[in-house]
Amino acid sequence: MITRRQLLSGGAGVAGLGVLGFGGLQLAPDRYKQRLGLLPEPYVPDAPEGRVRLDKVRSADMGGVLDLFTAVPAGTGDGAGLPVVVVMHGSSASAADFRGFGFGRFLTRAVERGAPPFVLAGTDDGPSGWVSDGSIDPRRLITEELPGWLEDRGFDAGRRALWGWSRGGYGALSLVEARPTWARAAALFSPAVSEGDDVLANLDDVGDLPLGVWCGRDDAFYPAVQTLVSRLPQRPEVVTFADGGHDQRFWNDHTLAAFSWLAPQLQ
């Protein structure tokens, strides 16, 4: 039996190589080709990364010290007064990875192309992903603690949106169902939803919040993401189903489009 977390992180032995099927689809055919040297590295823009920091913060809701990543686009100083896109990562990532993913470079390139500037900010999830397990509360971390840390750094934490991929996309969707007015918009990359999930039963709670959804057609979650889109009370402002799997190559290929859509929502 493959657990959800093993699926998201590409584990479970042979399944991690994309050989074992899930719902009639290969888990990650592109990843298998990548190991054979048949695919290019994930795209990262050749742009300045701006002001990138990884700070330590103490969270009461998570019961300890966490990493807090922030990125300010090049040419905007320390980002004072800028709105914020909150980053919710997938199961195989952490806030400490964000700089290596080139998020600062994506942010600067989006601004260079005309997007109103904003800040990226993100912390770590818990062992159950972005859901409470009784001892920790990642949702409360995002909604109650994070805004204060961002205000302390001079950002406009009252203007905020969400961007999550994989398990983070699931967490972002769950958050906006519980608090539909907390964020101004949410961009969901390959949200790790499955038929029967509570988030698919509570979609009316999203209301009229602007949503964008991106997912690869070779993604194991693609059928459930199609169901998600069809059940929303109103169609997302952006729906992109394109070639690709559940991997960084697909997400990087669509990050600039997501940033260009999110930025005006924060104005």
C-alpha cells in the first residue's frame, strides 16, 4: 500500500521510479527520464534573486523553531510596504530549499516583465502536511502567527495571497475553505487531492475567492484535480492543464504565469 506522503515524495521503492501505476497513470515518467539524462534541468530564470533571507522563528502553534523564508524582488530595497504571497510547499520540500529552487529569481523576473512587486514568504509544514495532527496547527501558524512576523519585517501582511504545490496546494485549498476571506487569491499547483477527500466535499466554502489551478496531464492527481475544477462554485480564473507530471519541471515552467496572475490580485 502506497501512502499519500510516499506518493508525494516519490518514495515507495519502484513507485518512486515511476514504474508502478496509480489510477492507470505512471507516477512520474519525466522523473524516470531525468535519471537517464533524457530531460533538461528544471527552468530557472537568469535574473537577480533580490533580497533573500532564511530566518529562525519560534512558533507556539508548531511547538518549536521554524525556518522563515522571505524573498524581495531586486530593485525594491527591503520590500517595505509590499504585499505578500505565502508559499506552501509540497511534502518533499522545506522552506530551506526555496532559495535553491530559484524563487527569488522567478520573483524578480516576474517584476521585470511588468508584474506589480510583491514578497514571497514561507515556513515549514508539520509531519502530517498542512493539517493539524492534534499537537500542532499549521493552519493557525499561517493565519495567526505568520502575519505578525511579516509585519515585523516591514511587509504589508494585510494584502496576501497563497501559492502552494502538491501537498501545499491541498493545504492552501483547505485553508481557503476554512477562512475564505483570509487571502485575496490562491494559486494551486498540482494540488494533492484524491477522490473522497474532505476538501472536495467542502468546495462551496471557497465562495468567490479568485483561484488559479495548474496541473500536468501525466500527474497521478490529474483526474482528481479535474474533479476539483468541475465542482468549484465558480470556475477558476485560470485553469491550465498541460504536458508534464508531478514534478519541479512542470511547476517551474508555470511559475512566472502564476506570479503574473497573483500580483494584480494583491493591489
